[in-house]
Amino acid sequence: MLPAFAVFVVFFVAPFIYFFVLSFWRVKLYKISPDFSFVNYGKAIERYVPIYQLTFSVAFAVAITCVVLGIIYAGVVRFKAGRWATLLTFIPLMTLFGGYLVKIYAWKTILGINGILNGALIRLGLTGEPLTALFYSPFAVAITLVYFLLPFAILPIYASMRSIEDIELDAARDLGASPWRRFSDIIVPRCRPGIVSAFIICFLLTVGDYVTPILVGGKISMIGNMITPQFGQKFDWPLGAAMSFVTLTLSVGFVVAFSLAMRLWRPR
Amino acid sequence: MINPIDSILRVLVAVLVLFLIGPFLLVTVFSFSDNPLSTFPLGEISLVWWREMLAHPRFYDALANSLIIAASVGTISAIIGTMAAISFAKMSNRRATTLISILCLPMMMPPLVLAVSLLSYYNALGVPLNLFTVIASHLLFTMPFVVLVTYARLATFDFTAVESARDLGATPLVAFVTITLPMIRPTIIGASLIATALSIDDFIITFFTIGQGNTLPTLVWGMIRTQLTPSVNAIGTVLIMISICSAFVALRLTKYRA
């Protein structure tokens, strides 16, 4: 146990504390110098309001889409798939692995200017010029992220669905509960832990993502695209740190709000 | 009895399956086609992009770095993670769960935040960035998986055989090596392969903590950003194969079911 916690403290707790301290420091004459100032937080908040709005809207849309599709997929696998169930559980497990960058790149070849979709549209004569408006857009970012994150949503939801016994649903049906009633009063409340962790994973990974907007987003920037340059050509690490903490705090707020909202979903 | 809602749901799941595996198939198929634009029609079957990949000046270095990092991460996180899982298995369920969720915290962080905080930390300590910093950083998010999987296996482990061995005079080490280890070995190997697959896959944390040099994902990143050549599809196929194969073997070994 000791080595594990040693790794945890040295490479997670210590860097995190240092990073927090760093967010109050300043850059003077191209050198990072200790200070105690909230200037970075001021900049991190006021300069990037539209970026936060876009980032959190995309994250919310992606997370909700993944949760809904995850419930459908897991529900069919658990209750309807029969002999296909083993294969259908295997597919999200396998696609969980297999290259984060490659997955995003694959969508670039599908959605890009010279991509498959544009090629098909032109050949069908639906458009003369390659479309950029639809493809290099928040929509393209969202669909790519849904693709990448869907397995992360399916697996925890399916795991919690496995604890629901067929007999509970049969009993509810025999007592006259409609399919919707069975879904809303039995399946959703029993899957709450799975749904909440699916939402958290999808939400947080979207908020922190900066690769997808670069590859398929065109001119779209999310907060990650504003944080990374602070550690590169802009060289303002303290500001980057402050932006990271603002983003983390807002994310935690969203995630807590979602799990509280899910608690309100109770059987009638 | 098939009702319309059921049929709609089934079609939807079929579409989702296609959505999940389609892009993987595209990348693989395009790597074998001579079409330089990665679009349909496919063109002739050709190994030109695979040859270009093998001729890429930095491909072998990147492959070697990826394998060194992944193998080290797999081994170290297996050893440390198993040690931790064994001590958790001896605790009360409640306490073990709390400690495990603490260890899992790094997995809950957006990788970008983890990456930039590690970068500033190494920089402040004056640690030069190299493969070691990458390996240490990867341990953070691979070790929790090993702990989770191995702890789950130990939860159903019958410790009576170990106790008998101890009663018969075996030292704790001998009892571990001759009894516990052989019995949980498939789980440990499986967990370590999951760690390997996660490490091979990682781009963001590697990118910020490697300094100079490349791994396969950072090489792919460079290629995507500069010249868009379909040999990216070939490297992509290699990456998909390595991580999916190790994950496949891992899941068989750990008998992990979702």
C-alpha cells in the first residue's frame, strides 16, 4: 500500500498543491516569480466568458447525449439482446481502447473538407462546393466526442443495470405498469450510480479536451485551447494554472448539480 | 411478440454498433488503399502507406519509446498496484473502498489539467523531462485500474490455503510466492495489460511530460498537424492493434465483465 500512496502523493498531491500555489504567482520579465495576487483569476474569468459558455454547452450536450445513448444501448443489451448480449458488451469494451488521437483523426477523414461525407454529397450532386459550415463546427466537435466517450458511458450504466433482476420488471408489468413507467420508476432509479458516473466521465473529459476542436472544430476553441498556449508560446503558466482551477471549479459545480438533479428523479 | 418500440430500439443499437466500430474499420481500410486523400472510391489495394510509415525517419524511435514506456508502466503499476490491493483486501470493506476511491482521483481529472500541473511541478523541481517523467506520470492513471481489478479478484479469494501454509511454517513471502501469486497471476497479468493499453494510448499527458522525443501518439500528432499523409492510417492501425489486442487478452485473463 505504501508505494501506491507514495506515487499518489509525490505525483498527484504535490503537483496539484504546487499548481494551486502557482496560480497566484506572476510572470515578470519572462520569469515566473512568487507573489500572492488574484490578477490571474480576474483575467482567467473575464477574458474567456464566451469560451467557457461554449465549452460547458458542448460538454453538457455531449454528456447528456452519451448518457441517453448509453441507457438505450445498455438497456437493449441487458433486457432484449438474448444471445447477442456477449458480443454487444464486448464492442464498447474494445472500442474503449484503440487510440484517442486515431479516433479523432478518423472523424477528420469523415467530416473534413476532402472527407468522405463531403465527397459523397458532391458526387450525389447535393452540393457543388465542399461544405465547411456544417463540418468545422461545434456540431462536428460534439459528434466526435460522443463517438470517443460513448463506451465510457455504456459500461458503467450497463454495470448498474446488471443488478436489476428480470423478476422485478415482470412483477411491475403484471401489476399493470406501462413500459415507460417500468423504465422511469425501476430502471432509471436503480441505474442512478451508473448514470451519474457516466455523466461525470463524459463531462470532465469533454471540458478538458483540446485536441478535438483543433482537428475537427475549424475556428472553434474550447477552454483547453486557451490553456495550452499559456504553457507554450504565450508563456504565462500562472494564468494557465488559474484558468485550470476556474475550469475545474465550474466543472465540479456542474457535476454536483447533475447528481443532485438525478436524486430528484424518484419513483412516484 | 415484437412491438414497434422494440424494433426501433434494436435498429438504434445496430446503428450505434456501426457508429462505434465504423471509424476503426475506415482507418484500417484506408491504410491499405493507394488513394492519397483517404476518401471513396478506395482505389487499388496497396502497401504504399505502410512502406512510407516504415521509412519514416522517426517511426522506429517512437515505436521503441512507446514500447519502453508501456512495458515499464505495465510492470511497475502491476507490482505497486498488486501490493496495494493485497493490503486493501485485509482491511474492512468500507475502509478499503474509501482508500481506493482516493487513489482513483487522478482518473477523475481532465488529462489536460493533470498534464500541465505535472509539467509545472517537474519544471519547478528542475527534473529534466524524459521517458522517466512520462512513466511516472502514466502510473497515476494506470495504477488505479490494477488496484480495482486485483482487489475485485481478491475479494473472492479464499485465504484459508495461505493460512494453512503459514501454520505449517511458511514465511509470509514463501506463502505469497507459492500460493497467492500463482492463483491470482492471470488477474495481475490482465490488469497489467490494461495498464499497458492505457499507456500506449495516452497522448495528452505524454505530450506535456516527454520533453524531447516521440511516442507513437505524439508522432501521429506531428503528422496530422503538418503534412496530412495517409501513412497516419497505417500508424493508426498499428496503435489500434496493439492496444485492442492487449485489452482483449487482458479481458479474457481477468474474466472482467463490464
